[in-house]
Amino acid sequence: MKKLLIIAAVAASLGACTAHEERTAGGALIGAGTGAVIGGLATGRAGGALAGAAIGGAGGAIIGSATSPTRTCVGRDRWGNRVRYDC
């Protein structure tokens, strides 16, 4: 039970500000949950669940980050030139 509370506290601390960060954090949470279930069922031990959560969380964060859409805005600088920037 203590491990579950620790995992929940870590997950709650992953609050995100931008859409990219939210997608990365969401992917990490989904991956960690799925990895924990699969690791626990495959090994039947808590160690397998923790290893699955770690691997799934890392994989989910990578996939979530890679699939987040990037937005490019166009504006003008102080001399009137068009510039592109991430928004």
C-alpha cells in the first residue's frame, strides 16, 4: 500500500503547463500503469510490477513527447521582418 501511495504522489507531482508537457506526462502515466499491470501479471511479484512501471513509464513519456503536435506561429520583429517561433 505504501508503494502505491508513493507512486500516486510521484504521478501527482508531474503536473504540466504546456500541451507538450501534458502529453508527455499523460503518456508516462498510461505507460507506467500498463507496464505495472503487465509486469505484475507476467511475474506474479511486486518487483516485476515495479520494473514494468519503470519501463512503461519511460516508453510512454517518449511516445507521448514524440506524438505531441508542434505549433509554429508567425509574427513580426521590431523591424517588421516576419519571424517564426514556437507557440
